[in-house]
Amino acid sequence: MTLDDLRVSRWTRTFSLCVLLLFGCFTPCLAQTGAADAPAPAKSKESAEFLATADEVLQENEPNTGLRLRAPVKKTLRSRDDVRAYLIRQIDDDKNPQERYADARAAEAFGLIPSI
């Protein structure tokens, strides 16, 4: 394995960790709001493998971040529709239509999103 392979592997694992942590942040909120009471049906072998990989990535990145896990991270697999519904609900609860409109115009002005 070359140094470039190690860098790609480390980047992939770090990216995976970020995604897992992102979904870990959404999981308690989803449980509180009741949007997705049951996880999306997934193949048990694939989901078990994914969750095992998540634990492995978390353990490998402890020395890199200098942070220890205090408690196990809650991990669940959610469908794209569940995550989309949660995000839309959070956006609707967070801001009123005028604020969303102003934010969209500002993002267009900075070139972050295409203008409509």
C-alpha cells in the first residue's frame, strides 16, 4: 500500500465518520418528533456491516482527534425520504417564509446557489 493509498483510505474513513456523526445528530431529533418511528428496511447483513464499519472508523479516529468516546454513538440507517422529511421540517420550524426568501436571495448573490 502506497502513501497515496493510505491518504485516500484515511480520507474515506474520515468522510464516513462525518456522515455517521451527521446522521447521529439527526437520530435523536427524529425520535423526538416521531417522523420516522422505524428505520427504513435494509438488508440485515449490509446494515450490520455498515454499523460495524462505523464503530471501526470511530475507534481509528480517536487518536487523530484526541477525543475519546464517552458513550457509544447511536447509529441507525434512515432512508433518503426520512432524512429529507426531517430536514424540510427543521427548515420550516426554524424560519418563517420571509427569512427563507431573504436567505435564498443572499445565497444567490454570493453565487452559492443558481439564481431562479
